[in-house]
Amino acid sequence: MKRFTALLLVSAMVFMMTACSTSDETVSETAAAAETQAGETTEAQADAETQEEAEAQHYKIGISLMELETFQSYVAQGVENYANAHENVEYVLLNANTNSSTQISQVENLIAQDCNAIIISPVDADATQAISDACAEAGVPLIAVSADINSDRTCCVAADNTEAGTKQAELIQELMGSQGNVAVLMGAAGNMNTTGRTDAYHAVLDDVEGMEIIAEQTANWLRSEAISVVENWLQSGMEIDGILANNDEMAIGAAMACADAGITIPIIGVGATEEGLKAVLNDQISGTVVWSGVQQGESAMDCAVKAINGEELESYVYTELPLVTKDEAQEWLDQLYPQTDES
């Protein structure tokens, strides 16, 4: 009997020790979980407060675009889209009218207006040192859009000119069967888009036996100037079997001049502007490369806001460059310009 009672007492003591141990572990686990949850809550609250502070902050962004008649009008649309979607962002947009001196003065004035960041589409990549110096002195981020500059900047939002020019040249080589003379319509002299795309044409075509680039002339991105240049080429008796243009506007101008002369040849542009895509769809030009100004404008604004907040940015922010021929033109029209069918 005594032995049985002793066993009962030992069993009871073991049970109590186990229960106490389990209870202590449960309390410890509960406390740890509560501490973790509190930490996560505090971190989430901090993130929310940071987001609220960013949204409460007001941003004023100054923009100087090289021009507003052609592709840059789409960049301006992207800027407006971004500002419309962010109530705390305002912008001042100026047209440099393809004058580098005007652009320098505009940037200095925008800084004087207390803009928190500057965005430029450069008139001349080699004439931007004064702009970089002014922004650096004022401690203002400088974003290049659509084309890079040959001086310091925070980042560049654009696309790869080599890729765009390569796709153009490869398409015209295919359409011409690797035979014939190609003429090139260039954008503004000194612009990196002009240089990059034109250099890419040579990289592809100079080594193609049976093909030759026989003429290069600037038309300053404009349809009207492209018409005059191509008319002069044709009237001089130049034998042209295909035309590469640094943008859609010049490609359309080339097509108009060729149509007036009763000539049908492959003509390739860059931009996938609304007019450019319509020209591809209507067989006016043979193709284009998507170079979305709207997307670049929106992205440049986003980069400017991030830079103001001290976020580290990539040196280059690139957009994609799909090649568009007639088979894809309507799809891209619907995607990039959804109001096209109603307008």
C-alpha cells in the first residue's frame, strides 16, 4: 500500500513538472509571436507613414522638350498623363523649338521657379554642359528623355537607338532583297537618336554586297523638310531603291514625295506614332519601330519624383522596341491609341 501511494506521488510530481514546462513554453511562444506581430505592425505603420508623406509632398517638375510638333508631342502627353494621375505633381512644360541656347535659358528659368527636378529632351547632346552645371549647382535632379546627353545627368529614359536602327536596316534589306541603293533621312544634327540610328544603318548595310547607302541628309525630324529633301534627290536623278528615316514623320514625308513622283519603294520609320502606324496600315510606308513617346514621358516623370525622394536610379531606363509591319499595325494602333477608331 505504501509502495502504491509512493508511486502515485511520483506520478503526480512528474505531471506537475511537465505541465509547468509546457505552460512556460506556451507563454514564451505566445510572447515571441506577439513581439513579432508588434514588430511587423510597427514596420507596416512606418511604411504607410512613409507612403503618406510621399503622397503629401508636393512636386514641381520643369520640362524643356526639343520641340512639340512631332514625336515630342507624345512625350508631352505622357507627362500630362502622369500629372493627371498624381494630384501632388505639377509641371511646367516649355518648347525649345530646336534651339539649344533657348533650352539652356529655359532650364535656368525653371530652376529659378523652384522646380524640384528638370526633364529635357536635348536639342543637342553636345550643348548640355551648362544645363548639367546649373542643375548640379541647384541640387536638382536632371532627367534626359528620348535621347541621352554628353554631360552629367541623373538618368536617361529612352530606348536603344542601335536596336531600333538595326531593326529598320534589317527590314529594308529583306524588302530590297539585299540589292539596291538606300538614302537616309536624319534627324537634328548632334542628336544622339540621329547618330545612333544612322550608325546602326551602316553597321548592318555597309557589309551587304549589292547594297549601298548613297545619300544622308538631315530633315530635322520634320515631314515638310523630308518632302523637300526627297524631291531634290529625285529631281537630281539619284537612283534610290529604299529610304530609311530616323522617325515616322520624315518617313511619311518621303512617301509623299515618292508618291508625287510616281515611285514606290520601301520606306521605314521609327516611332510608331499614330500617323506612322496609319501610314504602315495604308501601305504608305513599309514599317516602323515602336518608340513610345507616351511611355517615355510617363517614365521620365516617375524617375524625376523618385530622384527628388533620393531613390537610386539606373543610369538608363529603356523601353521595348517591337518592329511593326502591316500585319501588326492595327493591333498597335488599338493598343497605343485606343481612341483611334472613334476619332
